[in-house]
Amino acid sequence: MFQMSCHLSDSDNPNIVPKPRGNSPKVIATTLAILFILYIYIYQEEHDVIHMLKNSFFISFSSYMLKGICNFVEERWHHFQPRYGKNCCKLLKACFFEKTVFCIFVAVFIVLFTSFKLQDIVQIILGCCCFLIFYVAGFFGPTEVEISQICEMNKKNVAHGLAWSFYIGYLKKVLPRLENLIEAYHAEKDNSILRYKDTWKVHILIPLDCHIPDEISKEDANIHFFDNLPDTQLNVAGVMKRSYKHSVYEIFDESKRPHFCIVEYATPLVSLYEMSRDSQAAFSSQDRLEQTKLFYRTLKDILEDSKECRNLYRLVLLNDNKRGEDPHYLSKEIIKHLDQQITEEYSVEEEGQQLQHNFPTELSHVPKLMISNDNNSDLPRSLIA
């Protein structure tokens, strides 16, 4: 039987979970720079374009170097030992990009093989002064978009740490043992629930507002606690036989038919919720929402690449706006995922059976051994003939 790794696809919520940012700003900036240079080169023939380009390069490069020098002085005077361990290489890498070395060689080459007039030097100095004034005023500081992009690229968001902690500290330990726990439950208690093996998954609820109740049944009257699976006991971080358990819930649809599945909330979201309520954390509700979406996307990527957890989980992203409109939104959302899993399972199974029918398992005719004794011919002839 073919199985699929089931999770909530981004196509189901394209306007909720953001995708990673692309390189569009760099492409647009490069295009504009080329267009500006072409315009000047075509319509300003009476001026020395190369000379103006040289001055512009020195203004930009000198401004960048002055900014780095200002940061270097601050780090050298106040943070050299605690932050860099008195390592000058680390300090220089922190204040300047590695590509700066190439620009220095270009600047030295221009200085050695070209001449500068006093007017050029004054123009470069004034350009640097304007840059420093704007820099002090905060105009060249990173915007919210740039900060967010840097944090996402370097995996330095709160959500990244919470997602990896949730995976390594919990999911990676319990999910590979899930099937054995369900089989043990069937042997000891009741084998009439969780009958469909394709639904033997932990359904992880991820509400966008991070509101996580202690009892799921309080959120929806159609959800009732049924039983717990056998405990998983592991020795973790000095705690002997630490217990992990999963709860089975009975969920009723609109026709009052019962459905059984393993459901639990993503517990790291409690930290995001409490951080947004503590002024000391300086974590707004908007920050919480962005980090929750990033948590979902990061956890989804981690689990999709995990061989240990494959086909053992289901991420259920909950829209808090819909939850407020429908008192049974949670039960309907879980049942929708259960139906999707069964549909996906049997659709893939039918495709596999169709492929088997298209390829016969027996030979349609008796094979003939073909041999050729003609050195000038590439075509074999039948040995029987």
C-alpha cells in the first residue's frame, strides 16, 4: 500500500503562511543601475561618464568604509574582550564584509592609475558627509523587512528555536514509537477505534493566536476525551523514565457520527502567547502572529525532511478568525483532515493498482533467442529459424 506524507499544504492557506523571501529587490536594483548607467552614457556624451562613475564609486565605497570604521571603534573600545576574545579577525569580519577586500584592491588600482582633481576630492568628501548625516539620523538602518529577512535566512528567529526544540526534544522521540503504542492499545483494550492505519498520526494543532486551552473539549462541544495510549518512558537529561503520552479523542461530525484520532496542541506556542503578555519580553501580538506562521513553516520543513517522523504526523493550522465565527470550527477542521488522509490514501492505492494492470506480469509470447553470424549486419536472426 502506498502512503503519503500528510500535512496541510500551502495551497490550502496561501494568504496565511508566508513563503521565504526571494531575490526580487536585488534584481530590481541591478536593473535600475544598468538603466541609469545607459541613460547617462547615451544622453550625456559631452561629459566624461567614466570620470563621474569613478567619483561615484569612491563616494559609495568611502561611505561604507566610514560606517565600518565607526562600528569598529565602538567594538574595539567596549566589546573587544567579551564579544571577540581579543581576536582581531573576528572583529574585522563583524564590521566589514569579506567582499571589502576586493573593493579595496579596486580603489587602490584607481588611485594608482588615475588622477584626481581638487574638485573631485571635495565632491567625494561632501558625498561622505551627507551619508554620515543620514546614517546618524537613522535613514540607513535596516527596515523591518530587512531585519525579518536576515533573521529568516540565518535561522535566528524565536520560531526557529521553538520549532527545532519541539522536534528534537519531543516529536523525534515519540513519533517513531507511535505505531507500536497503537498496536499495544489494540491488544490490551479496544481495537475498534483507530481502525484506519492511514490515520495513525498525531494531529498537531497550531492556532494562529497561540491560545491553547488545557482541555480541548472546552473549545468544541463535539470533541470529547476518550482515552490515553500507553505511556512512552525514556531516560532524558537525568530524569529516569520520563513519561510521554498521547490522548485519543472522540470527535463528532454534523451527523453525530464519531471519529477517533490522536490530537494535541503544539506546546511551544504557549511560550509565544506568554511572551506577548509579558512587557519584559517586548513581544507584541503582531510579532507573535508572524512567529507563529514562521513556526508552522519551519516545523513543516523539518518534519518533511525527517525519515523518523514520516507519515506519523499531521499539522493542522487553525485560523483564529474562523474559530470565533463557528463554535464547531475545530471539530470540522480535524474531521476534514481525517477525510483528506483517507481520500489521499485510497487515491494513491488505486493509482498503484492501475499501474500494475498496465504492466502484465506474464510474458505474452514465448521468447526467442536471437543470434547473428553476419559481421556486416546489425540485425540478429532467430536461433529457432
